[in-house]
Amino acid sequence: MASKRKFLTLEERVKVISLLGEGHSCRRVASDLGVGKTQIQSILKRKHEIMDEFEENVNGESKRPKRESDCPLLSTLLVV
């Protein structure tokens, strides 16, 4: 049975980007953090988006990104 996916915090994702920038391989970074190499490659693919979130001082402890709704009016009406 496969293990559950490990979610990385924003700070950990920024650390991944810096390690890859220093020349570490995806496999090595993945094994150091205990995640799959595919997850590291996804972080690298979304590098600019992640760095923008980090620079905007988004909560670094949050593990999952907040989704934007397609209909903001509906979201505001549903959230009480």
C-alpha cells in the first residue's frame, strides 16, 4: 500500500527551489525531504508562482495553497 502524500510548507518549497538552484539533483532533494521526485519536479515547474507567494508574505506554515473560486460572489455568499 502506498504511503500518504507528504505536503510541504511554503518555506520548505522555497528551500527546495534554492537547493535545486545550487545544483542538487531532484532525487537527492526528494530523498532528503522524504517526498517523491515528481513532487519536487512539480515545485520546480511552479517556481515563479511559489516565489511570488513567498514574497507577498503568505503564511509560510500553510501546507496547502488556498484555491481561488471561479465565482467570487458565490463564495462570499456561502461563507458566513
